[in-house]
Amino acid sequence: MSAAAPPAVTDDQAIARPGARLFAGLPLANFATSLVWGSVPTVLLALQVQESLGEADKVANLAIITTIGGIFSVLSQPIAGALSDHTRSRFGRRAPWIALGGLLGGLALIGMSFASTLASFTVGWVAIIIGFNFVQGPLTAIIPDRVPRTLRGTFAALLGLGLMVGSMGGQIFASAMSKHISLAYYLLAGFAVIVLTLFLTLAPDRSSTGLVREPFRLRSFLGTFWVDPRKHPDFAWAFTSRLLLYTGYNVVFGYKLYLLQDYVGLGEAATGVLPIMGIAAVLGLLSTTVVAGRLSDRLGRRRIFVLVSATVVAIAVLVPLFLPNTTGILIMAALGGMGFGCFQAVDTALITEVLPAEADYGKDIGVVNMASTLPQVLAPSIAGLIVITSGGFALLFPIAAISALLAGIVILRVRSVR
């Protein structure tokens, strides 16, 4: 590939490093990033669009913003990974980009507090996406960089725990701050910058200056966006499975504010239910995430956990179709948290075992993260299209369930991991 491979990570090396700090710091850093994804597109931005651009066009306007954001999400994730793969500094390969991305993302969050037009919302959201994708891509690459295979399920579970608790916590936070949107953006920015700074300071990586630096090649750079599925079929199937699961989950959960307002019929009272929904999801998440990751490590099996968790998510998103009320939404949140938490933990560990090459961990993780972030940022667009074309919300649930079930089926095509 395009860069020299780092020395292989062994158990002895992992023990010699500041394991406790990495053990605690990695999920906390992911929590800070995920807090933004949970707060902004599904609550804060949705409320801003509704208040500034009008109730009548809120679905279409939010769809425009998130669609453009999705395009930049696709571009920025693998670019961030590829740039970090090629970085040579005394701070390591990942830290400089995590720091730069956190700073850009923090400034963009503050800028969003002043937005009031379709153009300013779009520019602000794109800047947030680019900034925090430059954090999340290199952050996830730390697992194959610095964690042995025998512990990756546990570390992936903790990373997933940070992601899910951050995402759900972001919804709770944003709902509580729905009358103080500008302050919410400042608090999110400050928290993210502080946490990421602490992580980089307390759990530093080793220097990468000794690694061979290869010259820039346009063909290699364009290859940032591509992993050949013919050469690496297991990677392709794992990518597809994650894309399908995240799409099924986020088409419903990413649209929850408007779902509560218009499908359940709560109107303005919807913001009061969002925190309860978030708590239900977090409780479901906590009941499965770490247990599933450790059990997967102990048994040496990944695929069966992914299949079961995808099935649970499919069942969860169907509940409101039969119970179109607050109770149905809360049941969906709890079951969805259980399934998604297990999936996030074990699937992340599985993916680290099918990455094509050590030299391109960051780039390949960036490609994988496209399957995670693209459904999150595009969920309002996809859901909006379904609602507009079908004339209602009911079709969201079976479409989401089919997508989740396909994720579980597709993962069985992976052959190199049990």
C-alpha cells in the first residue's frame, strides 16, 4: 500500500502502554463526539429549521441540509483516515488530526448558534461534519493501531458504549436545552474541545517519525474512497452489513422529533418525551454492550452476535407500527438500544479483523465509518422522502426493519471471522 506498516501490536506492548488511560479515555472521547451527532441533526438543527424557516417546509428544508451534509460526510471520513495514515509527527499519526478536527468542529458549533437561513444552516452543518469526522476516523483507527485482537471486542464495546451513550445523551441534553439553543451549541463545543484535549494529553500515542514517508500519488489518494470488494470480500460484506443496520436504525431514530410531533401527535410536548426516550435507549444499551463485547471475545465468535442484534433492532423499529403512541415509542427505544448496543460493540471488533492492510488502517476505518455516519446524517433526508412520497409515517417502520434484517443476513457472508 502507500505507507509503511506500523509494528504489529502484541499483548506485551499493549500492557506496557498506559492501558488504563486508553481504556477510559477512548470511550470518553467517542462520547464527546457522539454527543454532537445526538444533539444537532435530530433535535437542535431540526428545531432551528422549524423555527426559522417555517413549520410547513420543515421536512423538505431539513432534507436539503442533511443531504448536502451527507455528501461531505462521505468525502471527509476516508480522507481523514488516509491523511492520518501518512502523518509523521512526534505525537503519532492520529493525534494531530483529532486535535485539528476538534478545533474546527468546536468553532463550527459556535457558528451554528448564529445561523438563521437555509444557507447558513447548511454551511454550519457541513463544517461540523468535516470537523468531527476528522476526529472520529482517526479515533476509531486507534483500536487496530494499539489494541491486540484478543481485547478488541472489549475495547470496541467501550467505544460503542461511548458512541451510544453520547448519542442518546445528546438527545436528552438537546431536549432539555430546546429553549436555549445558542447556549447548547456553546456547551457542546466547550465540552468536546476539553475532552479531546485531555484524551490526547493523558493517552498519547508513540511517535510516527520513524515510519517511512512515501511521496504523494494522486492514484493512491483517489483510492482513499475505495476498497476492492473482489480482493477483500469480507471487508465489503462487513461494510454492507453496517450500512444496512445503521440505515434501518437511523431512518426511525434519526427522525424522532417529527415522529413524536406528527405521528404520535404530541405537538410541542414532543420535546418533553425525547429525554425519556433517550433514557430508555441508554438503559437498553447498557444491558448489552459491554457484556456482548466480552462474551464475544471469550467465545471467539462475532457473526452470531451481529445476526441476533440486527434481528432485535428490526423487531424494535416495528413496534410503533402496531403501537402508535408514546408507549410504543419507548418500547422501541429500549429494544433498539439493546440491539444496537450489541451490534456496535461486536461489529466494530469484527471489522478490525477484516481490514485489508495495517498500513492503511486509518483510511480503511474511514471507509467503514462512512457506513456509520452517512445513515446518521442522511436519516432525515431518507425519512423525509419516504414521508413525502407515501403521504405518512407508517412506511418508515417496515422499510427500517427490512434494512436491519438484511444487515444480519449479510454478515453471514463473512468467512474469515467466526
